[in-house]
Amino acid sequence: MYNIAICEDNSIHSNEIVNLFNQYSINENIKFNIDMFSTGKQLLTHGYNDYDVIILDIQMNEINGIEVAKIIRKTNNYVKIVFITALEKYWPEGYNVNAFRYILKPINEDIFYNEIKNLITDINKRKIFIPVENNGNIKKILISSIKYLEISNRKVIIHTDSGNYISTYKLKYWNEKLSSFSFANPHSSFLVNMNYVMEMDREKVTLLDGEYIYFSQRKFKDFKEKFIEFLAKL
């Protein structure tokens, strides 16, 4: 099941998109849960963190799709944002909010189906769980939900977007466990998910929620190289 939000102020266009998802669902035996919003304000008020994909019309009244995406990206860098627009001039702005794709109106059915396929492939890569032992209990958490890990009182605290967990495993273990994902060390006592990094300077890494972690002098260069490499893949 994939959760989809469609934010489009033209009911004809939004129904067309729903029909395309429904047809893809039948053809590929994949289930979608779809919510529809006619304004960006409705979407933002409702909340957006539970969606896998948000499809945004750029030209909407009150607040346009680009501005909605900027607000979303302040706290959520994982949800896939797809812009629907009749004008190519907006494309450069999409790079600032890490848009997954632009789809031009009128929508081409074959192109849209191909983009759904690409979205699902990318989402599935991120829906990977790891077991975490926390106070004697074992819980599965999404790797994509981990913001950072830190050493505290000889234990590792795993900070996620839904709460914190204490692990008895050392940070070295987590470095190895998460080595194939987008994590890097700004400091020997921290391991950061670069998907949650808003910016970095010579002194610190600032996360999407405003938290920051200071660099150790020895780790700065390596973290910077990994972050640049990470950004190049977006």
C-alpha cells in the first residue's frame, strides 16, 4: 500500500490523476490510498508526513505548489514530490525543493505510468526496517526515520522522527550496519542521516528541525565530501 496525496485545484485534472493511479493499480496489482486536496492550505493543515508521494499542481490560488513544497521540505525530506504544470518555466524552482519529477499538462498516460513505476522503485528502497533493542524490547524501525545517532553514557541514542531509542550496541556497529545508506560522521560520537541535513558550515551540521551537531576537526573533510556526493545523487 502506497499513500498518495493529490493537491490540485482543478477537479477535472485531479480526477484524471486518480483514474491513472487506479488503472495502474489494476494492471500491476498494487494498492494506493489516495487523498485529494483542492488547495495547498488544506494539505498543510491536514498533515503530510504519512504520504509516500505528494503530487502538486504548481499554479494554485492562495499558495502555489512551489511554496507548499518549500514548507514541506522544512521538516520532511523523504516524501516524493511530483509537480504537475503546463509551464516549463517553473522547472528550475523545483530543484530547490528536491522535486522527484515534473509532469507536463496535458498528461501523457505512458509517461505518467513510467513515473509511477520509478516512484515505487525509489520508495521501496527507503522502506527498509532494522531491529532495535530498546530496554529489553525489540522493535522494528524504518531506516529512513532515523535522524541521527549519538553516544551518551556509554550507550547509543537513536533519534528518529517519531521518538528516541536506546541501543546497547556501540556506534561502530551502527556505522557498519548503516554503511550502505546515506549516513556520515560529523563527529566520532555522532552518525547523521544526510537526508535530514538542511545545511552545513565549517562549525556544524544543521538538521531540518533546527537541531545542530558540531564537527570535530578530524571529521569535517570526510563529512563534506560525503555530503557533496549525496547531494549530487538527488
